[in-house]
Amino acid sequence: MKAIKEIFPLLSSPRKVVITTHQKPDADAMGSSLALYHFLTGFGHSVTVISPTNWAGWVDWMPGARLVLDYEKNRVKADAIMDDTDWLFCLDFNIFHRTKSMTDKLKDLACTKILIDHHQEPDSTSFTFGISDTSKSSTCEMIYDFIVDSGNADKLTMEINECIYAGVVADTGSFRFSSTHAGVHTLVADLKTRGLDHGKVHEKLFDNFLENRLRFTGNVLLNRMEVFYEYNTALVAIPKADLIKYQIKTGDSEGLVNFPLSIQGIKLVALVIDRDEERKWSFRSKGEFDCNTFARKYFEGGGHYNASGGRSSESLDEAVENFKKAMIENKNLLQ
Ligand code: 5GP
Ligand code: MN
């Protein structure tokens, strides 16, 4: 994989470009894709953003979100656009299988593939150009760097600034996680100097839900959370019946995994949701527990040191039992 800066000189010649990201894109995935979309469109490139799946309603406000193609709903059209593209940008993921049903398509494409991502263990051999940097707070921060480092800071429009800020806020837990290095605040200061209305973005991200989501959260914390003080661990297991009862849609469970971390002494939180196709895990830790290693070892997943995800193919009850075994095995690391 050649350094990302090697494509800077190529930006000025218009090309056909596809931008894609991981399945069920969150604010960082969608924000980085749309920020890059607006930036490249400004250069005269012909750009399409393709999401492997649908996304949460609370990223729909992002400028350009309505132009994004949902691969599951527009497969023929999206395949034709990808077959014809010169460049493929892969943002906020680093291995093709995180795009689920797009995996084989992405592998087979003969175009130039470019990676911009901040997760661990990238599949670098699959990309022609790229940057993979786990010290970055978010992919949105990396898109900001891409724009500024390529000498185009003057092209940071308000649309781009809002998308970037949203992803940075989301991936840093509102500037709380240890990934919030000094440069993140410098970035925000720059966006503010350029006129960003940060309050507007916070409102769109955090005060933009339906009543059912809040009641679902209440139900989960009251009825679905188990705390294992001996292991400084909390487990939240959400059965399918809850998803149906509260009419839960993509993205409605985002952030739920963070609540139990507010309990004094809790080091690890695991949340599992009984989805149709799999039991989907989220892991969060405080301090010295490596969620990435844990997810890779036990749940076919990965991510970051303090935030990761994974999957189980067994039933919810079996998946929960497997988690408890893994927790006990990790007793020394959790105390
Ligand atoms: P979340 O719990 O918010 O879904 O994911 C937390 C972090 O773990 C994110 O950075 C996400 O990219 C990563 N992650 C979530 N699920 C998986 C997975 O199945 N495989 C890998 N490699 N990473 C995941
Ligand atoms: Mn991210």
C-alpha cells in the first residue's frame, strides 16, 4: 500500500469515484464518506457513495445523505457504478468482509483501491494507496487531514465541516475517550474559526430520536442488564422480542453499551443483540482491558483497545453462556 499523499497530485484530474464504508454506517462512517464526497465533487470528480446496508435515521440529516446508495436496495445499479469506477475509497473499515454482502464485489474490482481508516490490523495488501492509523480519533479526523495535507484547507465548506465534526464527536464519545489527542481539539478550533455551529450538530446527533427509543433504553437497563461485581463486568443481552415490542430500527441501540460503564468499578461492558442473521456483540472497556483482543479471540470480531464488536452464530442464551465463560477466563485481567 503506497502512502496516501501519493494520490494528492492526482486529485486535480477528474475521475469516476466510489466511496464505501462498513455495514450499518455510524456517524463516523457516514460523516467521513460524505465529507470526502463533497470534497471530491468540488474538484469535478464524479462521485457515488455506496453503503453496504441501510443506516440509522439520525445520520440522515448529514448533507448529501439522501444521495447515498443502499447496496441492499440498489444492487444492480451499484454494481454497474462500481464496475465503471476508477477509484474506490474504503473508509472506516480495513477488511472487505466488514461490508457483508459487498465483500466479493469489492475483492473482484480491478480499480485503484484507497484505504483511510483507524482500526487495528488492516488488510493492507488489498489496497493500492492508503493510510491506516490507530492513533487517529476517527476516520473523519483523517478526512480533515487528507483535505488539509493535500493543500486544500480553503475547500472546507460548511457541509464538510458538519460531517467531519459529527464523526469526531461520535467516535470520541464527545471528546471523552483517550483517542481525543490534542490535535482533535485543534481540528475543532479550526472548524469553529471557519464558522461551524457545533450546537446544531450535537442536537442532530443526540436530540433527534423517537419516544420508543428512550423507553427501549429504560427497559434494557431495568430488565436486561446483569452486573458481575467479582469480574467488574456488566452484560446486557437484548432478546428479539424487545426489538419487536419497541419497534427498534437500525441505529436505535447505538450508545446503549456505554451506560453500564457509569457504574462505579465497571471495567468491561458487553452488549449482545439477537439480530436475525447473528448475535451481534459490542464491547467497551475502561483502562487496561483490551476489547480488540477479547473480540478477536472469542467473538470473530475486533475494533479498538477500548471499543470493539463481534458476532456469535449460536442462540442468544448460548452466546451469553459463552461470554460468561470468556469473562471467567479473563478474571485476572478484569480485577
Ligand atoms: P460497535 O460496538 O459500535 O458496533 O463497534 C465498536 C468498534 O468495533 C467499532 O470501531 C467497529 O468498527 C468495531 N467492530 C464492531 N463489530 C466488529 C466486527 O464484527 N469485526 C471487527 N473487526 N470490528 C468490529
Ligand atoms: Mn470510526
